[in-house]
Amino acid sequence: HLTDERIGQTQSHSLYQHIKRLNQIRHAVPALQKGAMSHIHEWGSGMSFVRDHNNGESYAVVGLAIGGDQGISVGDIRNGVYRDVVTGNEINVGNGSISFHVRGNSAGIYVLNGPGKVGADGAYLR
């Protein structure tokens, strides 16, 4: 569907929009591009991890939910103001621990001193 006649249809598809937003988020957060991964925790319907680029220059706490909604908690992280690039929600961390909610089949990507919401909600990231 990459012909001139069908490109509009392709670009309006929910999967295309999802990949477009993932690329926007990745571009806005260097830790997601090249940060070391730590604090990895997996369970049957989700996972969480931290990505740290250049010793805190870009720092993100990520929670993924498969199927149903998930409560995510990650400890031993840097203190400061975290903003979710998916929802725009903001959390102040002062005790080295963050907890947040992720809707089913979506993600929470809380970035230390981050930009806030990146891109538009879609079928998957909302």
C-alpha cells in the first residue's frame, strides 16, 4: 500500500500510527535509543525496566502492560520530576521509588525531567 493512490490509507491505519508514535517517543528520549537497561522485572502480564543514558543525562522508567491494566512500581531510582511521554502524567519522586498505572496493552514511559506527552493517543498507546 505504498503507491501514491493508497499511501493515505496506509498512513491512517492504526498500526502505522502506532509505529509513528513509537518513533517520535524514541527520538525524544535518548535513554530509549542508547541507554543501558537495568531494574528488569517481568511477570505474566507485563514488565518494567529502567534505561539510563550517560549516567542520568537521559533516564527513563518503563512499564509495559499486556492484556489488562497493571500497577507498576520500581525502586532504587533517581529522585526528581518524572513525566510520562504516553499520557503526560507527572510524578515527583523523593524516596527513590515510583509507582504508576498502565492501561492494558499500553505503556508508561516516565522520563526524569522529561518532555511530557509526545505524539497523539492511538489504539495502543493511550
